[in-house]
Amino acid sequence: MIKYSLIIIYALLMTSCSTIKNPDVSVYGALFEMMHQGNLTARIDLNSFENEKHIYGLGALTDLKGEILIIDSVPYISKENVDGSIEISNSFNHEAALFVESKVEKWDSTQLPKNIRSVSDLESFLELIAEEYSLDIEQPFPFLIEGLIPSVDWHIINWPEGDTEHSHEKHVNSGLSGILKDTPIQILGFYSKHHQAIFTHHTTYLHMHLLTNDSNIAGHIDDIMFNGNQVLYLPK
């Protein structure tokens, strides 16, 4: 009986371990190609995702003329107009110089702890709870965050034509930018330990974009503060 019980326990443990599988993440383009090679050409036509369900993706448009955010197969393509206003398109009819995407049908949710305050805190928390949600931190995975955010810095890139000298600071300052305070937003992010200079900058394992609940602003997150009033969603 004891031997039989041990066999059952072992089988259950092996089954539990085998369930750890991240959703597939596809990457088109790379930050180092933009920064060091000046390659801003199209890497993927977003029309190829138009008829697919449950797509989540983010990135930058060809020639770095705007930001890409797709939440559950609904695109929010943000650009700077000539008058300095924000234009948001819900059309897939765009091309990306950088794009990261995954298909997620269902999500698990958990409250962000109050001690998670910064981007680095969030990064550590994702690594801490990943296995609990059957995620492998050695592979990339997407996540969502919803809630009232105390503060978030954002930008929408609008790279000057002909400028071949790239830097992170110039990317942030090339288009529209701002700071939102106490604003309800949705966040799509991707975590990866092995994609620095590909789809995350060299100082972080995260790349995140935001959408305000009124859909008036969609853009890249440069910095953000949390306070425990946000909900984190991880692939189920």
C-alpha cells in the first residue's frame, strides 16, 4: 500500500510539472537592429492577425511612426497628428518594425500586493509567482494589469525622418509624452529574461504598453507606480 501510494504521488508530481507551459510568443524585429543598424523597415503586416482570436501584442510601427497595442484581437494603433494630438486607429491595416504577440484564451487573476510599487518590484513578483501559475520564467510570457494607477509615464514615438542616431532617450522624446495621475488603465506587458535588446531594453525584463479606459491614450510605458489597487492577469 505504501509503495502504491508513493507511485501515485510521484505520478501526480510529474503531471504537475508537465503542465508548466507558457503560451507561444512570437517576435518580429529587434531593438538592437533599430538602435545600432537603423533598420526601421516593416517586419510584419498586422493584417495577418485580423481574423485570429485572442491575440495580444505590442510594438512600434514601421519607421517608428507610432505605437502598437492589441488587446484580445482589438488593435489600438496610436500616432501623433500634425497638430500634436493623438490619433488612435482600430484598424489592422498597419505594418510593424517591432512586434511581440501571443494568443491567450483565458487568464488567471490575482491582486498585486501593496509592496509592489515599481517596475523592478513587478519584475521580481512575476518571477516569484510564475511557477504557481504554471509559467516558466526561462521563456517569455504575456501579462495584463488593470486598475487605477497612481502615476505612469508614457510616450508615443514619432521618429524624425532621416535621423540615423538612435538612443533610448531620443526614442522617448521624439513624439508625444506625458504623465497620468490616478487614472484607470489597462496594461499589456511581456516578460522575458532572454530578450534584452530584442523586445526589452537592456535594463529590464519587461516591455509594457497602456490603454486608458476611455481609449483616448495608448502608448509605451516608460515608468509606472503601483499601490496594491491593481489586478494582475497571467495566462491560464
